[in-house]
Amino acid sequence: MTKRILIIFLTAFSYVNSNAQIDKLKNEIDSLLKSKNATVGVSMIANNFKDTVNINGNLHLPMQSVFKFPIALAVLSEVDKGRFKLNQKIKITSNDLNLSNDLVLNWSPIKEKFPNGTTMTLAEIIQYTVVQSDNNGCDILLRLLGGTTAVEKFLFQHQISDISIKAGEGDMHKDWDIQFLNWATPIALTNLLTKFYLNDNLLSEKSYQFLWKTMKETSTGMNRIKGQLPQGTIVAHKTGTSGSIDKIVTPATNDMGIILLPNGNPIFISVLVSNSEEDNKTNEKIISDIAKKIWDYYSK
């Protein structure tokens, strides 16, 4: 066998072996889901973008607060154009904090801390919206942008498809069914994460670093992607959570983010748990089990 043929043979063998290993990982994730009364969408990209795993990757699943990540991207793109400034002061009135009278569903640390309103910088509003998933902060950002159409326009301009953003938090709190207008496929969300990480003409370096730091500080969903990973693991992520129908069916328990391995390589992962008849603890564990399985595979 010539050297050239040997190299080709070894390369082909390595490729086949790699595919077999990824198939094994996918099967192991599948096995985690078999007994669960839920529709689970999974999308992963890893190993320097060479490995992918998709399970129900093209389903249209409700995002809930995951949509605050593309909203933040759209706002920061306008900062880069000079329309806004991160340090500009924005007055928030008590009326801006009343998108819903249901204090359980209307999750708003801003309202809890400043019930009569306050003045914040744009940077602070973005941080509340992403880090603590503040619903009022989200709708303040949407009003600044000019509505959800501005976010969809941003996504379209950057060739990002299969993400639908039609309603703000206030709209979703008025009608249960409206949440389903804000959907994404797991594959689309993971692709968006890769575009963000590579900063594929999305943001200036300053805006990118600001959002990267903000995503790493996310404090919601600690039992999801981060739940079973080693303490100190860097995870830049955004969660999303719906209410439940009569405490029986939960439309959305979600997390999507970027995990950094000990060697610095990224794993891009989106897990959307939809139409679940499991309890919240189980829904979150589905996500953490998948993240742990992927972590164990790539951190060997």
C-alpha cells in the first residue's frame, strides 16, 4: 500500500469511526428521552464544528424567554449603528412595569426593586433582561426597537431563518396561545449561537464582549445546562420557561447556550422541552442530563 493510499484509508477510517461515535452519543441521548412524556428538541454542534447531533431539530417549538437573546442582539446591532448608546439613560415609569398584574407570571426583578419606576442605562436594562430574564425589561427593549418586526428584520438581514418573533411579553401575558407565535427550531437556535460566538458580522467587538459577559452571568435555570457540569464551567446561555396548563402540561422549559470545555473549545447546545407532562424538576433534569452526557463525551 502506497503512502498516499494509506493516508486516504486512515482518513476515511477516522471519519467513519467519528460518525459511529457521534451516532452512539445520539443514541445515548435518545435513551434519556424514551421514558419522558414530553417533546424534546435537541441540537448540538461541537468538535470545532465537525460534530452535530439533532433530535427533533426541525420542530417549531415555543421559545418563551429564549427570544430575549435575539432581542438583545438586535438592540446591540442598533448601538453599533449609533442609534442607541449603552450608557444612555432611559426613564422607566410605573406604567412601563405593569405588563401583567400576575406577579408570578410577570417575572420582573426591575419592578420588584423599583415598583414606582426608575432611570437605568440601556446596558442595565439589557443585563436585567438577559441575566435575570426580566419581562418588563424585554418589552422596554422591544419598544425602543420599534417592535418585534425589527428583531425579525435583524435576523433576516443576517440569513437567520426558522426563528419567529411575533409577540412581546405583554402580548403573551394577555393570551395563552400567543406564546406559540414565538417559536424556533433547535437547529436554528444553535446556528444563531455559532454566529454569535464567531461574531459573524453580527456585532462590534465592544458589543460582542458586552453580550458574551452578560450571557455568562445568566442566573436563571441553574439546574438546566449548568446543573450537572463541574463547578466553574463557563456557560453563556439563555433560558425560557412557560407556565403550565392546569399544572399538567408545560409548553416550554428551555435552555440554549455555549459551554466552554477545559481546553477552551466550545460546545453549542439548544434543548427545548415542550408539551411536557413531567414536573418542573424532571423537565430541568432532562436538559442537565443531556448537557452532562455531551460534556462527558467531549471532556474525556
